[in-house]
Amino acid sequence: MNHGPGDDALILDAREALAAGQSAEEVFAELAARTDEWGVCLLAVCLALGVPRMDAKARLREVEPLFAEFAVGEEELVAAVVTMGDVFIVDRVLDEEEEHIRDLLGTAAGASGGFPGSLLAWFRTGELTKIFLYFALPRFRAGRGSAPDFWAAMVAAGELLASRGGPERAEVTAGLERCRTLAAAGTWR
């Protein structure tokens, strides 16, 4: 796909709509309905969000074959499908400590036998506290993996998150205490 002067206008329109509070899904649907150039619109929204151009083009190549399944007038449906495919996620660059926390949470996920695919977006956007709190919930039940490895990784991640402070510190501290208790017990519950 070539980058032309009309593409710059779409990127600007996308930035303005995003800044006005519209979701990426809404912005894509509006631009796509206006232009009928779904690929150009998808690229414009990704770039407006801050996705690097090479990544945006790779994401477009992945979903572009899906466009053939839809007809003009179904832009909102196309927007929903590409949004569910995490096309509009902006991957967060983490500092060294955050990368270590993400790795520990990944270890915990592996030790539990995996995690719901819906958490992948949180891993990509660096929502480390959310991931930790989800895994530390009393209702989280794993059991296909190694409880000792899971809880050891969770305790290590929780200690690092608690040391960072922040508005969710009390929740993190409570989750950390639960993890320590279950780590000592060596069980899932």
C-alpha cells in the first residue's frame, strides 16, 4: 500500500476523532463508510493511535483478507471484527522492571496451564497490575500446571508491583498476601 496525500488527511481526521473521545472502532467505521477504502482507513487509525507504520502495515496485511467477507455498508461490523482481533492495540514499551514483572506474570500464566486469550491485550498494553490482580483473585482457579511455580512467580511479581506504589497499592498488597498464603500452602486454593 502506498502512502499518499489523502492518507495524511485520514490520519489527521482519525487523530481528531480519537482526541474527541471516539473509540478506534468508531473512528474506523466512520472513515471506512466515508471512503470505502477500508485498508487505508485501518492504517490511518493505527497510525493515529501511535502504532509504528511497519507494525500497522503488518496488522493490515493480517486482516485485509477478511475484508472480502463483507460488503459496503457493513463497516461497523468490519470495525467490530478488526477490533476483536486487537488490531488497534498500542503495544506499550516497558521499562526494565516492568519487563521483569511481565515475564513473572507470563511465568505464572504458564505454570497455571495458560490464561484466557482476553488477557493477551493486557500483556501487550502493559496492564501489569490488572493481570496480577486477576490471577490473585479468589475465583481464579487453575490447576493444570504447577501451583508452587505459579505462586512463586505471583509473589515475586506482587512484591515488585507493591514496591512501585500507585492508586491500586492496597489491592496489590491484599493480593500479594493471598499469594504468599497460598504459596506457603503449596496449593491452588
